Amino acid sequence: MSLVHLVQHSAGLNSCLAHVADGDAVLLFGDGVHAASDPRLAALGIPVAAINEDAAGRGVAIVPPVAAVGYDGFVALVVEHDASVTWS
Amino acid sequence: MSLVHLVQHSAGLNSCLAHVADGDAVLLFGDGVHAASDPRLAALGIPVAAINEDAAGRGVAIVPPVAAVGYDGFVALVVEHDASVTWS
Amino acid sequence: MRIALLIQGAPQGSDAPAAALRFARAALAAGHRIHRAFFHKDGVCIANRFVSLPADEPDVAAEWLAFADRHGVELTVCVAAAARRGVVDAGEAARAGLEGATLRAGFEVAGLGQMIEAMLEADRTVTFGA
Amino acid sequence: MRIALLIQGAPQGSDAPAAALRFARAALAAGHRIHRAFFHKDGVCIANRFVSLPADEPDVAAEWLAFADRHGVELTVCVAAAARRGVVDAGEAARAGLEGATLRAGFEVAGLGQMIEAMLEADRTVTFGA
Amino acid sequence: MRSVLYLVRRPPSRAANESVEMMLVSGVFEQPASVLFMDDGVRQLPQRQDAARLGRKDTTKALGALATYGIETLQVHAPSAAARGIAVADVGLDVQWLDDAEARTVLHAADVVITD
Amino acid sequence: MRSVLYLVRRPPSRAANESVEMMLVSGVFEQPASVLFMDDGVRQLPQRQDAARLGRKDTTKALGALATYGIETLQVHAPSAAARGIAVADVGLDVQWLDDAEARTVLHAADVVITD
């Protein structure tokens, strides 16, 4: 089954990265957006997104390969994948 | 002035280590005792202690160079140094 | 889809309840349904009616209540977690030998079984951590 | 020596109040004095009188109160942090338009100035974080 | 019935005990449920803990009760344990040790994943 | 009068704003006070933040008020900022940038160190 990995704190990214699989996606939200510039995201091979309002609220820039999405994108990712895992 | 570094969470040790000076001491308490086996403590060159009841409560062993102390030792370290910094 | 939300962080210590609310709004806008919003651990602190915020600080609890009222979403706080944090209805308070109540109107207390049921019935469950 | 304590963690979410109490006991045993124990941020949650714990869970608030009573230590919670978390005395509640009070007897609410004063007067100040 | 995986990533604490409460209720519902300890969550496993000295309930006792409530599959992410110096002999509970690939499989097999 | 150093190590949050409240009161007492941002605490400094969108007060505004209250020395642990991609240009406040050795000196110069 496919998972969307919801990274709520930047420290959660470390664990998340070891457990992703093909078909998964990663979403950075809340303090998780601080991980948006992590170089490991580029090599991940699965889609990575970050919530733009959470990033703007923290003065964080979202740059490719991370896609900027709204909470509608958050909902879409949850719906499109079989389950979600929160890494807080 | 001398400082006693009170490491309350094991993650706090990273920052603590970069800021110790001669005459300082390090005390691991609470969840900080999980850092008791960190190999960097041996090379620190200042005294390092951990609270034995906090370690026992978490199933953590205190081994040299870390000294096992009680809360009386915590008080003594606070009194003997000019100030304390909590790394939580 | 029916989506259940598990919220574990308090309004003061965490962005969890605010983020969960933004998620819930977006879910409804996309035609989904919030099956239940369940507050556990420190998350129950949202339901303390004695909370009094400075005028320039947003009241996430009030925003959740307005949303729930408008869209018929149930806001449930874990009875055990709430009791540990001083959030009790009159019945719980009386059982503990106390007079009064601290639960804010619009929130209901219930056991963890309600969350398990919601999880079983919903198509998706999303955790908002502390 | 006079030692001031700043406690920022809640009993449910942190070991801070329990660790601070063990420290305070040891300090007195060694002939020192606890100048004040000041609860800030989530630490104020210790003073909610509606907290109701299962019988097998220790009541850190009660232990702090017994200690403070026996040794004449003042337990102060930050009034602003407490209001945000629903911990209010009757006066604070009335000002917010609420009837009742949630502050546990034995704790007093005061402004942050009390902590600054304690810090200035004490020989040592120890922070117990969240 | 939808299966649930409880992912435990935090060290022992009062809040950790509340996660165990949720697992117990999950078991009452006869929901297929399992637990995976990872990261600092593996610190909940050593049986030598003496939590009463810290003024809180012993999590390991509650974890030991899980099997009675129908949650028999306790799994440990072995690399997390190794990184924290926790060995097989330290863990009194009946657990399965998983490597990275196995943990990934377990994580992707549940209908619902609840984190702590 | 005993000097105090406020050591800020956590990212912006409501609790971070409560630390700033304490600094403001400290200033009222005319206590010699300074602030050192380190680790994730440096995340409080970028001025582009739009915290209202997150449903909380903007910490940077309160930090900007510190000087008015007599706390004029805001210091940043430069290695912490660099590790998080925060540059001098991102910080609108008037701050001093410290290297490891300078931060160590500042930390050891205060009579009291309060952490967040």
C-alpha cells in the first residue's frame, strides 16, 4: 500500500527518509517545512511537497524539487494514498 | 565564570558540547541520562555526572567516565559553579 | 471520503490543532467529510473553558467550535487524558469530588473507543502530533 | 545559598516538575533555601485544581504542595501563562467574564516580575525545561 | 476490519503511557493491531526500568499487558535499538526484530498508522 | 545587579513568545540582560515571517520591541544560522553575530542563564 509521509517537525525527516517506498509521497507541514532545503530530498525519487502558508509563516522558501501546495494539496495527498504516517 | 551544563534531553548534548569551557561540569538528568554512553563525553576533559535514579528509572547504565550522583550531587554542582545552563 | 482526525498537541504548545483545522476546512471544500476530530494527550487542553487569551492571540478553540457547529463535525476529547489535565464536565468533576466543570460547551468527552470506532469507519485517519 | 527555580514543563508532558521537586528536597537537605519555585509556560498546568489522576499515578502537584507547606516555599505560577492555559483564580476568571476558579489552593498567581525579582535576589537560578 | 499499526517513536513518558492506553482499547475492539518501536521509542523496551523512582507508571508493565488484550505483535526496528545500545537481552517482552526493509514493509501493510 | 542571558534554542512558537514576555519584563527591571539565539532558536529571526497565517503572534515583532525595553544586545550564534541557511540579509533586527568561541564567552559571562 502507498503512504503519504507527513513530516510535522524537521527532525522527523531523518526517520521518514529511511522508510519511504515507491509510490509514496512526502509532505512537509508545520515546523516540518524547515526541512524543505534538505539536500536529501532531491535524491528521494518520490514526490515531495510543502505547505506554502506554513513555509511563509516561518520565513522558509520552497524551491524545487519541493512543490509548494496549500492545505487542499495536503488533503489530496491523503486521499490519493492508502494511509498516512505523521513524523512529528 | 564557571558553568554547570544541565543536559535534560539527550539531544541537548550536541549543543552543550560545543560550548563547554575549562572549569565547567556536565550533569545529565531526566531524559538527558540517555546520553550517558555518548563516546564524546570521554574526550571532554571536564567532569561529567549523571543522576543515578533518573538512569535507573530508564534502564540506563552509568559507566565511567560518567560519575553516578544523586540529586544531592546535582545541588552540589549548582552551588559549586557560578551559574547553570539547561540544555533541554 | 470520510476522514478521521487525531489531534495530540495543545493550542499553546503545538501547531497541531491549528493545522488540523486548516486541513479539515480544505477537506470539506474538496467534498470530503470529517468523520470526527478526536483530541488526545495534550490535545485535550483545547477544551478548557477557562482559557483566557490576550486579545491579539487567535483562539483556535473558538475557530474549531465555529467550524464544527457550521458543518456538524463532532469534537471529542479523550475523557482519561482530559481528566489528567483538568478538563472535566460536571459529572467527571463530581466523581472526583469537585464542584463545577471546566469543559467548554461544544466539546464532548468520550473514551478512546470513540477514536478507535472512528478509525475503523473512516476511509482515512490523519494524526496531528504534539 | 538561596536558589530560585524556574519550571517550564507540565506534569503530564515533562519530568520537569518532578525533577525540580527532587532537586528542591536535596537543596534543603544540604542546608540551602529555595527562594521561589516559579512555574512558567506549560509548567503552570501543575496548578489546575480540576486535575484528576488515576489512583496509580503519582500526583506531583500534591507532592509540591506538601513540600512547600512544610518548608515555607512559595509556589508561584505566571499569571499570563496560566490564563492562556485555563488556570485562573476567581479574580482572573471574573475579569474574563467567567464564574468560578481553577487555581489549586497553595499556588499563587503573579506576574513574571516575581521571577525576575527571585532571580535577582537568589544566589543561583536553575531552569527545568519542557 | 481495518488494521492499525501503532508507531512508537518517543521515549518513555506519561504521554507514552497514554499511547499504550489507546493500544489496549484497540485490542478490546478486536481490531487487527500491531506495534512498531522505532527511534527513541525503543527506549520503552528495556525491562530494567524503575519508573516508580521517577514518579510515573512503568510503561513496560502496560506493554506487557498488550498481548492479553489481543495485540500480540510487538516489533522493534533493530537499527534504532542498536544505535541506542539496546540489545536483545535487554528486552523482556516477546518482540520481533526488524531490519530497515522489514520495518518498511510493516509500515506499508497497515490500513491506518497512528503515531505517538 | 545580576546580569541575565536569555538563551533561545527553540523555533518560533507560542511558547517562544512567552520567553520574549519574560525578556520584556526583565528589561523593565533594568536588569542587565542580553539574548543569544542558537540552534533552532535562530529560526525566530528571519523578518519575512508571516505568523498571522499560522494563527499566532509574530515573534519577530516582539523581538523588535526588546530594544525599547532596554534589552539591546541580541546575539546570534552564526554557525547555527549558517546550518539552517539563514543569512545576515534575512535578519532585520540589529544583532551581533558570534562564532563558537564568542558564544562560549557570552555564555560564561552572565550571572544567570535562562533557557527556553
